Amino acid sequence: MNKKEGNNKRASSRPSSNKPTRGKSEQSAAKPAMAKRAQGPKKVKSNTTPVDATKPEKRPNQAPKRPKVSDEIRLNKYISNSGVCSRRDADIYIQSGNVKVNGVPVTEMGYKVKPGDVVNFDGAILTPEKKEYILLNKPKNFTTTSDEGQEDRNVLELVRGATKAKLAPVGRMDKNTTGLLLFTNDTDLIRKFSLPNQKSSKIYQVSLDKNLKYEDLEKISGGVTLDGHRLFIEEISYIEDQPKTEIGLKLRTANVKVVRAIFEHFKYDVLRIDRVAFAGLTKKNLPRGNWRFLTEQEIINLKNV
């Protein structure tokens, strides 16, 4: 064996610095891969006996449920339905102990009155009324004021034969203001429309003593400050095919005095005010001096505006 051959043998027997790697086929042959199995939630063994599905599960220390009575009504609503005050005011009377049910003072909020219960409110026995809602197209020379010595006729004369319920107008109108006027014995609704931050719109047709200048119309449309309070005007415009003394005004207030004050602030005299729309209600098919009951849908809409 010559030196050349010996060197070759030594080289072949020396291990390489790099570790030998197996091919994928060799790995799979050596150790076959196992496919992963989907694992569901672990089952928990229960030693409890199965519950019969037909029988309701009884909970320990559970108070027996009070049987529901379809004609039950919350005490504050019962008082409000009687027309003496709103629900919010009724809560105050209840908390102060001025309300008795069947001779027993009740101060619990949410107490429900059953048919046949006798409710005594501040010394008087109450009889709840059915809620009535009537819309009138008010004519001139009738007022909402009921002061003694008032020469003008009261608007209640116009709806006197409609119902036996004790109605009240929603808002005020003087004798020269005409248009839509709502009557109801729903004290909550009356209070709602007497609040300054109302969301429902009213539309008025206003007749002035002279043409409304365009620059004044623009100023009014941007809002008016009256007695330190900023009044938002939704819309103001001249009425089409009418003299520029006839103005359409849309805003949220139900106070007719505010409508008059807007134009007087700009040195105009208001001759007439006619309310043509009130919270979605219109004068359609309702001639001047006539009234009608609201539909169920109209009542729902009024309560939701």
C-alpha cells in the first residue's frame, strides 16, 4: 500500500465536522407521524341523578311567586289616572305617607293596586278616569283662561259634550289665536308639553301688520334671544302665494306668547296667530270650531315624541 492510498483511507475514516442529516423519507420511515385528533370538551362525570324535564326545578329558600292579576296597576299611575297630579308628584305624596290603600298608609314605591282597593289621597277617596284625548280647531274669541270676571268665553265650552272626563287644555291660547288645541285628562301628558325642553315641533302661520323684511327673516332663522334665553328656530319662511305679511314659523315651543314676542322683538305687531300643526297632528278634515278624538296611533305618537 503506497502513501497515497493510505492518506485516502485516513481521510475517509475521519468523521465530518457537519452532523449527517436524514431525509424526510428516512424520518418518516423511522417514526411515522400521528394525525392530530380533534379534542372536544372534556366530559365531567356527574354522580347526580337525572332530573325529570317535566318537573320544574325547585330552588331552596325561594319565596313563592305572587299570582299575577291582570287588572293590577301601580299606585302612582292610579293616582295620576284620577287626575289629581302627575306620577312624579304622586311618588312624593306616597313617600310622605299621605296615601292610604284600604285604610293602611303605603310608602312603598312600585306598590300595585288591585281591583276593589280603596285609595285615599291626602284625605280624599280617588276614582280613576279613563284617559281621553281630544283635538280642537279653535276659533277666535275663545280663551283658555278660566279667571273669574273673564268676559271672553272659555274653550271648554266647545268640547263640553265630548266626554264626562275632567279635561284641561294643553298649553294656553288667547282669544285672537286660532288653530290646534289639545285637551286631555292625562296629567303626565299636560306636564310633558309644558316643559321648555320639548322635542316635538309646532307650526304657526303668523299675520303681521307690515311686510317682514328679508334681513329680519334671516336674523330670526339664526335664533332669537328673549329675556336672556336663546330660542332655536327650526324654520321660518314666507307663505307661498301670500303677501310678505304672512309668515310660516316652525319651532318646538307650545307657548303662543313666545311666537308673538319673536316678531315684537323686531318691531312688528302680530295681528293673528294660527297653529296649523301640533306634535305631528294637523288640521286635516277638521274645520274651524270642530273637534275629534285622537286615534290610538296618534296617542302613542304623542307619548313618544
